[in-house]
Amino acid sequence: MFDSQFEFLSYKITPVIVIDLLLVLFLCFQLFKLLKGSLAFNILIGLITIYMFWLVVRYFEMPLMSGVLGEFAKVGIIAVLIVFQQEIRKFLLVIGNSSLLGENKKWWNIFPWKWKIQETFHTPFDEILEACRDLASQKSGAIIVFPITSEMKFIAASGEALDSIISRRLLLSIFNKTSPLHDGAVIISGGKIKAANCVLPLSENPQIVNKYGLRHLSGIGITEQTDAVCLVVSEEKGTISFVKEGKIEEGLLAEEIIDKLNALFSKEMVTIGE
């Protein structure tokens, strides 16, 4: 089957080449989805423009301009790694979560060193939303992050480790304006408050940078770079926002937010013994 081929515009087209082309198109489409709407997308367009211009000046044998642009090309890989480090990290995270070797793939747990004891747990979203409503009525800001496939230990390490039971009064104490922990984010995972006063990455989306404050940009930023969802209580408006995949929903009722969280975490499990 793979030996069959035909020619098109002097190119020999085989099934392998077609598959190769489709894979490249798929990767380009995923890259476009990853970068669309971000500052990195405009930078990528700029790099592609410089590269295309370099090909043109080389074709017309313009040595001076070709030499200048050639210097950019020599450091191209390093420049891409520096400029797109967050996007590369997110891309690798997506691959890791969907890979057959991912932590959550059941077949991988057949090996003895992966055997674990599991027990169900429940996150009291009603208490969390009660705390958010109280904070909103007091015009006290808050940001609460709910990781889905990872505890985000690298983010939790930027704050204060708690590993405490979730309660409305504890959340109100953390986000009290006189508390030293109120500025950062709270991370809730495994049915517990894992950490408080955590530093989150800010969104660089040029379409929203001037629209929201730092707390909302942090909530959008962490959901752009990870699969977590986030609740943000506005200190100015006294409203609660739900953030997922970099998209923010405002004006939702507490019951609607609880339904969204229950739908995402309806099969919560905690792993013990690793």
C-alpha cells in the first residue's frame, strides 16, 4: 500500500508524505490554538516575518542585509526558548497529561512500584462559596485555585504550606485584609487547603491586560498555563468570577459555580502511599 505513489507538480506523493503533512498541519493548528490571543502570538508573527524576509534577500543575493538577518537566524533557537518558555512549558504539560505514560493513566499503575491505596474525598464547595459571598459583600478580594490533574506543588511552594481542612471561617481568616496571607492565592486540592499566599503567573493576553486588575490577571494566567480552574472575588466590584482555560465568567450565581465545580470534580480521588 505504501509503495503506491503519484506525482503532483513534480513532487512524488506517497501515503507516508500525506500522513507527514497531516501531522505537521495538526501541530501547527495546536500551536495556533496555544498562542492565539497572547503576546507570544504577535512575537511569533514577527519572527516568521523576519525569517521570510531573510529568505527573500538570500534569493536575490543581497549580502549585507542577508548577513544582518543571518545573525538573527543563528540565535533563533535560543531566542525561541527564551521568549516562548511559558508556552513551551504549557505545550509539554498538555503532552504529559495526554500521554500514555501520564500519571493518571490506569494501565501504568499495574507495576508494583505504582501500587497505591485510594480513598474518595469530598471538597465542601458550598462552604467555599459561602466564604466567597461573605468576602464579596465585605469588598475583600480573594483568589482560590482548584488544580485538576496536579497539586501544583511548584506554585504552592511560593506561599505558605497549610494542608488543612477546608472551612468557611478559615478562608475568611486567610483573606481578611489584616492577614499577612490575604494578598496571594489559596490552592485547594485533595479536599484540603494545601497552601495560601501563593504567587501566580500573570496573563500576558494583550486583549485583557488593561481590562482587569492583578488578581484577575493572576487567575486567568494560572488557568492559561495549567488545567486548573479558579475563583476570583473582586475587591472593587464585590463579585465572584469563575475562570477556566484563560476565560473568565462574571455575574454567575453561587449555585451555578457550585454546579460547575461539582461537574469538574465529581470523581475526586486522593492517593496515599506514594
